[in-house]
Amino acid sequence: MGGYGSGRRPGKNKQDILPCVDLRLLRRKGALTNGRVSVLRCFRNDQYIGETKVTVAEDKIILEYWAQPSAAKSCLYITSVNLTYTPCHFGGVRPWMLCPGCHRKVLILYAGSTCFRCRHCFRLTQLSDL
């Protein structure tokens, strides 16, 4: 069974290692209304690693990520993400974020060291793929 090159590929990271902004969670909490500001706190292994301030404008959201990799060092970066909508079959619309890197319609953006991107840009695998 198997053979040369078969099996798991090393080098890909799992999705749960980076802080993220999930549009489904924001929608459930009613945070996608114009002018609304929400704060998402990020934890890894019960340790605070940063927070994301989400400001909703008309057809975009502004993500301000405050990363705190260590107590002595912290950084802030701001990304504007365009929103697009697709119609649903039984009425209503479904919101999507357009990835600032590849312009794909995505529901989740991940915070890297200096920017927000989708899992395809960061080459992240889904947890079920490992």
C-alpha cells in the first residue's frame, strides 16, 4: 500500500493556530449592521494573544487587529475588507468577505503577522484534512 510520496504532507499549518474573524459568528450576533463596532478577543491555550476590532461600514468592514505576542511587544494593523452578497434561494442574501489577497469569497479571514488573508493565501489546511 502507499508508495513513494503517499501519506501526509508535512509543512502545512492547521487553521486553529491563527486568530480569525468569522462572518457567520458576526452575523449571528447581529454585528453586521451599519456603524456597528464589535471586539473579538483571541486566545490560544487559555492565553490572551490579541483582539480584533470590527467596524462595519456600508459594503466593507474594517478590521483592526491588536496582536500581543509578548508582554513587552505589541503591534496594530488595520485592514479594510470588502463585502459582497449572494441571493439565497428562498429570499434574503448571504454576506461574504472578499479576501484582500486573492479576492475569493470567504466566510473566515485569518490574522497573520501583518495582514488578514483567507486559508488559501496562508496555505492552511482544514482540521479534518490532517
